[in-house]
Amino acid sequence: MSKAISLRLPDELQEEVEKKARLHHRSFSKQIEKYVTDGLILEDNPDLSLSFVSDIKEAVYEIKAGKGVPYKVGRH
């Protein structure tokens, strides 16, 4: 469930988030949600890179969308 909150950001930061949101076809709120989610994951896993976390998140979305392919160990 979502909950509305008030968030104060410096003008420069707000403008940067708005640019990134438009670039990735997200709403301002969804862009903030992405940054918070990524930040929480990275804070809990400081040894992981942002690109690695992004790849994992993409793989999870692909599995949920039914696009996953089972990995088979060994020769075929």
C-alpha cells in the first residue's frame, strides 16, 4: 500500500530527479521510489555495485513476467 508523504528537496536535486524520471519514462514519485529502493539495497550490501543490483532487479522482473529460462548445469 502506498502512502502520500511530503518531501523537501533542494531545487537542483528536484530538477535532476525530474530529468531522470523523464529520461526513463517514470513519474517523479516512481523515480524517487527507485532511488530509495536502490539505496536501501546498497546500504544493506555495501560490497555490491549499483549495476549488479540493477541487473538482479531486472532478472527478478523478467522471472515475474514469465521470461525466465531455467539454467541447466552440465553439458548438453
